[in-house]
Amino acid sequence: MLGVLFSHITQRSQIGPLLRAYEEIRYPRTTYTQLSSQLNQRIFHYEDGPEQEARDKSMRESMQYFLGEQDREKMLYDSSGNANQWADQQKNKRQFNYDSELDAENWWEENKHIVLSN
């Protein structure tokens, strides 16, 4: 991402605005990633009881679905919010299909007038 942003530098005065752009672009995603990590810390350390049992049930259901142990045609499985975050397909797409270079280029196209005016 920094490489893409810095590839547009034509003057030293643009370094500051591009570093702020980097922070502006990356902060929401890195915050989301850190919060997911902290959620795992809680989820995997429930004491025995209702929360732990609900977690285990949710994880078991997703495992059975993805291993093909349940009839997929009869079950419309919604993996969002699953206790096993790796089974949450939407979360996986958000996390692993991210293109930081594209994000940087999009930011540049929308904001280059600000940087170039420096």
C-alpha cells in the first residue's frame, strides 16, 4: 500500500499527506482485525456453562456442514457470526480477499487533488 501511494510522489511535501492517507486507509481494517483477535481470546476461554455450550454447538454445526456431514440442500447454512470465526465465510472474504494495492489506488483517484495541491 505504501509503495502504491508513494509511487505518486512528485514532491517531498507530499510525503506527509500520503502517510496520513496510509493511516486513514489502514486504520479501520487493522482495528477490525485486532477486535476479531480479541473476540477469539474470549470465545476460546469460556468457562463451562451456557456460553461454552452454545459456542461448541455452533462450531460443531459449522464443522459438520463443511465436512459434508449434513445435507446441504436441506440446510441453508449461515456462517456469519459463527463462534468459529474461520467458518464465517463473510469474515473470511473481508479478511483474505482484501487488495491493499487496489484500496490505495482507489484512495489516490478520489483524493489526488488534495495531495497534488501541496
